[in-house]
Amino acid sequence: MEKEQSECGRTVEKLQEMHPWIITEKQLFNKPGTDYDFSTREYESARQELELLQTEQKKYVRPS
């Protein structure tokens, strides 16, 4: 468990370096009414919506 926590910590640090917005938006994570409030999100319907949008997007991508 300690190893996993250490790996997760390094992953978070790496993500923050790659995406500076994480640090500035972090205080909003899991706050009701923000873009980062996932408590009311239905994951199965979100997954289905993502798959549908990806399928639609492939129609518009030109082959190289």
C-alpha cells in the first residue's frame, strides 16, 4: 500500500507539471456546482456519450 501511495504521489506531481491548470483549479475539485463536481455524474451514460461522440468524430477525420 505504501508503494502504491508513493507511485500515486509521483503521478500527481507529474500531472501537475504537465498541466499547470490543475494547481490553480485544485481548490474546486469535488465542490458542488463547479465543473469538477462529479457526485451527480452518471458514469455509464457519460461513457456511452463519449463512445457516440468518438464515433461521430471519426466520420470527420481525414485519413493521412
